[in-house]
Amino acid sequence: MNETHFLNRRQKLFDLMDEGVAIITSALTQSRSNDTEYPYRQNSDFYYLCGLNEDNSVLVLIKTPEFTKTILFVEAYNAESALWNGARLGVDGARECFKVDEVHDNTEYIGMIKELLREHINLYIDLYSDSVSLIEAKNAAQSLHSTRGVKRHIRSIRDITYLIRTLRLIKSDDEIELIKKAIAITAEAHHSAMRECRAGMREYQLQAAMSYIFLNNGASSEAYGAIVAGGNNANTLHYVDNRDTLNDGDLVLIDAACEWELYASDITRTFPVNGKFSDAQREVYNAVLDVQLCVIEAIKPGVKRDWLQTYSEELLCDALIELGILSGERNSLIEAKEHKKYAPHGIGHWMGLDVHDPCPYVDEEGASLAFMAGMVMTIEPGLYFRIDDESVPERYRGIGIRIEDNILVTEEGYENLSAMIAKSVEEIEGMCNQ
Ligand SMILES: [Mn+2]
């Protein structure tokens, strides 16, 4: 990504805005304990428009009938802080790096905002953020409102995130390349886990093998907390303890992936700890895999997302009937949500700068969006049979399976961006026994 990409995105955002001032703030640094901090992760909306990876920064977009203007506020370079925490770009550095109209020291922010808001009636912010810079802007707007003699004052405060995330929904070729890079590293990590897994290992040892590959290939971080769930642990959807022993004869479900230049990947594979599926495991695995392949095959421009969700639930319900876990007529089972006990989560989500990209799923009228080329989503059906669930035939109890790939919608249909990762029973057993 270079500064021209970010400039083009801001231009598109201006096109969606009415006249007014938009304020987008950087993420806060998060305290971990005492005086240590979590690794810094930029606010995805801010990064999308600007590319700056520093905290205490604010981006201000101004749109009038005559002109548009972008102002970036950054923390000044400070030699003492540079010694301890590394050099910041500072005002001059940021002016060189980013194609914005003005760069200012962030100490000038509040004074300049107070002046700016006198000239506009619309203020765009993240309505759901508690960022201090946004609270200051709202307070400034409020005090102008109650000041006599001010000709114009803010009459509407609107959500800027909806507009930004509408843009984020369609990925450019450059963004897709970054996602592909994240997936390529993640593929290697999943294959390594399959090859290295042995009965008696701990779940965290597989996580460590994957983290090594993420970091050794230059990925900045995991895209989300890894799930490495042996046996019945797979039936806890957000299992992140990863401390149990992996047992001979069990499956292990791994939902883990890395982030590359802030772009996520999100991959799940489920494979046998000892490298060979049992008959019962293979039956459930192939049932989930068939659903996943059918759902992916249905993806093309124009297909509505809520139709795909319904279709996936029908397929999962059919699979549950086929496995002898549910009995009756499919549509009435779905009506009664019987399938939800074993298939509780949705078929997938948008993916991009956030692993769960917060882009809209419905249009402004609330109707499901239709797929368009450039959208990227996960497809991740799963079936989960708890070990103590007596409604399930004994042979299937304790089996939890999810299979997740990352799919790009193309003009012709779709591209499975993670198609290189072993997925069929034969491919997985082959990889496990390499
Ligand atoms: Mn996912």
C-alpha cells in the first residue's frame, strides 16, 4: 500500500459525505499490566484512510461545496520519547510520508477543531467510540451551540464508520494481494501443525509451531487468538485455553491464522491427532466438507448473503438427518431450530482489515446485500456433538468439526483464496503422515 491508495480512498469517502467535517481517530495504546502495553494495533478505519501506524493521531476531512481538505494531527517528534520508544514520524516526517493537505502537531487539534466547527453544520464521527478527541469535538460543538452570535453550528452528528465500511466491503487488487500473503503463511502453519502433531503433545505446542511460522515469515501477529481444541474441546466454540493434552484417537480443531500488513486471514482445519480418521470421524468430516463445498460453489455476484445463510442451514440440517442425529422433515426441523443445537453459528463473515470485518451485511433499508466482485468472506460450516449429549449416537459424541476457507467473490463466481490448504480426508491424512 502506498500513499496514493490512501488518497484515493479518502477521495471516495468525500464522494459519500455531505458537506461537513469528519473526524477519525487512531486506536489507543492498551495497557497490559502495570507499565507494560499490548503491541499497538491501529484502528482499521483510521489505517484504511491514512496508513499511519501511530497512536495519538487524528485525521480530519473537510468537505465544502468548493473544496475538500485533509488534515492530519500527529504527535511531535520528541528526543526523549525516541530514546525509550523509538522515533515517531513527527509533523515533518508525516508531511513527507502522506499525501494530506496539512499536518499539525496534535496539541493544536482542539483549538483548530473549535474554529472549524464554526463553519459547518454536519459532524461525522464514530458514534460508538469513546475516543477523547471525539468527546472534545462533541464538547466543542456543544459550546458553540450555546454561544450567542455564532452564525453556523453543528446541527447533526453522523456516523462516519458506516461510510468507511461501505468502502471497505469491496477489496482492491492490492488488498487482495495482502490477504493472499497472510493466507500463504497461514497455509504453511496449518500444514506444519498437521505434520508435527503427535498423541501426547499439548494443544499449545501446536499453537507454538504455528506462531513460529507466522513470526518467522514476517507476519506482524496472529489475526485473532488461536483455537487449538483437541477432542471434545472443539465443542466449545471460543475455546482458547489450548492447554490440554492431545489424545490418540481424537480430532484436533485448529482455528488460527496470521495478519499481514494489518490484513487478516481466518482458517480452520480439523484433523486426526494420530493422522488417521476413524470411520465415525470421517463420516462427520465428509458431511461438513460436503456442506462447505456446496455453499462455496453457490457464491457468485448477485447471490444474497441471507440466502446463502439459509441454504447452508438447509444443507447442515440434511447432513444431521443423514447422520441419524435429527429425524423428521427438514423444513419443520429448521423452523423449530432443531439444527441450531449442533450447528449454532453462522456460515461466515466478511474479512479484511479486521478478521470479522465490520462492513455492512444489509443495505440502508435493511435488505440483505447481494454479493459483488471484490468482497471477501469466510465460509465455515461446523457440526458439534458434545461428549455428554445423549441425543447423539454414541459413536459421534465428542466430535466437533469446522472447516473454514477464505473466499473472494469474482466477476465469474468465486476464488477460494485458501484452496492450497489440505482439506479432503486424503489430503489431510497425507499431510499428517508426511
Ligand atoms: Mn472465522
